[in-house]
Amino acid sequence: MSDLDVAHSADDLIDALRADVRAGLTAEQKWLPAKWFYDARGSELFERITALPEYYPTRSEREVLGREAVEIAEVTSARTLVELGSGSSEKTRLLLDALIGHGSLETFVPLDVSASALAEATTAIAGDYPGLAVRGVVGDFTAHLDLLPGDRPRLVAFLGGTIGNFLPADRLTFLRSVRGVLDAGEWLLLGTDLVKDEATLVRAYDDAAGVTAEFDRNVLRVINAGLGANFDPGAFEHVAHWDPVHEWIEMRLRARVRQVVRIPGADLEVSFAEGEHIRTEISAKFRQAKVGDELTAAGFTAVRWWTDARSRYGVTLARA
Ligand code: AVJ
């Protein structure tokens, strides 16, 4: 059994894109929110990234979940699994199998901005788990958390390291809002990529095959399609920059030449100097203590911390 609840209509989506493009591309340092990568093409490119030899986070997280899913089921006895930014929900199957095996799970609620990725995932999962109620929500996890259905206790999974895409202040706001929709005693499972040597990090965000570069440039295609803009994606070079002070990877699109871009749907003309860049994503990397402190500040208690064998990636189970 599956259904899709659309919190974000197509019109809402264009309004939100317009507002973000106006704010980001008129700023002194141009920037765009990372969520706009993920139209159908962008979600597909991200799936390809997860299979790249350089992009370790997906495999490291899968290693932890494969090892610890039964423990997660035993500790939480969740009746509902909510997955924020679920994408293809591939790793989620490890959790579904364990929670169903444990006998507690009734409902799976994947929430994603990408309607296409979500429709595919809900259909596939509903087909493979006949007893499970699958209730997909097309929405933005910074805006539509109040819509989360399902019997308690719920386990909210926020995996992949996507928490790293928030700026630090927004991260705390977000964690507090998750805490705000949960009752005391419900659960958060949080995936965080960890600080490591710069070369490994930069390679993971600038792969040899150029898939990440195409993913980065996809945001320009999304703006072209949504707002009738005339970005030439080929006129921008993908850059992965490690910021050792903030401990985050910054993805940038750097203008190869001086240019002016028209964005009629946002009533905007944007000039780029040669070499000027748009910051398209930050992907913060964490240390265990920082994760624990931030969860505490948001009103959670971390009860388990696991990493993969190479300590590249951390997974925290926290109680509301
Ligand atoms: C899906 C947001 C976790 O930040 O590593 C992959 C997205 N960006 N390669 C990340 C991404 C470039 C990814 N998250």
C-alpha cells in the first residue's frame, strides 16, 4: 500500500526557486541552496555519484547500517520510520528489514523534494514490502516536518550526511524543529560525514569521471527550466574547495569568462566577472564531539555512536 502526499505543488516550487535565486544571485558572494540540484536529472546524477570510487560516504554509511540495523531496531522498537531527503531509499532497506524483523514497523514515510525519485522509491518499496504502509511526502524537510504521519514511536532517519548542507546556525534550527515535531522518547538517526585528510575529501567532491561536475552544473539547468534563464552550463567550471576553518567542502561554479545571464522568471539580469563563482553547496564534515554537542543543544540525547571500520563516517542514534 502506498500513497504520495504533495506538500509542495509545482507552483510553490517555482515561487521558492525564484525567491532563492533572487536572494542568492544578487548577494555580494553569489550562492544557491543545495536543494535545487535535485530535479529528475540531478537525482539521477546523485545516484551515479554514490557509486563512484571516490565518493565513500554512501558505502561507509551502508557498512554501519548493515552492521547496526538490528541494534537500532531493538533500541527503538519504532512503529514508523520517517526518512528525510530519502532519494532512492536504497540504504533504508537495511533499516526496514531490521525493523520488520523485529516486529515493530507498520509505516514508512519517505519525504523528498524530488517527486520523481520519491514516486519511484515508494512504488518499489511498497512492492517489496507488502505488509508495510508507505506514505510518501513530496516536500522540503526544512518546511514540511509538521506533516509527518504515523504511529509512535517514530524513528526519523536523516542519512547521507545531508545535515552537512546546512550552515551551522540553520543546522541548529533544523535539529530543533525535528525535535519539536517529536514526542519525548521518539528517535533520530543521524548520518554525518567526518573530518579527514583534504585529498580524500576533495576527490570525493571532484571525481575523475566528472559526474559531480555535471551534478553541480545541473542547478543551472534547473534555473533555466524553471525560470526561463539562459545559463550556459559549459561556461562554468566545477570546483571543490576544502575550507579548513569551517571544516566544510564548498562546491562552486566558477565563471570561465565574463558574462551576463538573463533570468526572466525572476526578473533578473546577473553579471559575472571572469573567475567569479557561485557557492552551490557546503558539505560540512563533523567530529563526534561536535555532533553530540549539537544534538544536546537541540534537545536530543545521543545514545549510540558508530563509525565504519575506517572512521570515515559517523552514525548517531539519539532520543528526543
Ligand atoms: C546528499 C547532500 C549528502 O553533501 O555529500 C554529493 C551531496 N554533493 N556530491 C553531500 C553531494 C556532491 C551529498 N549529500
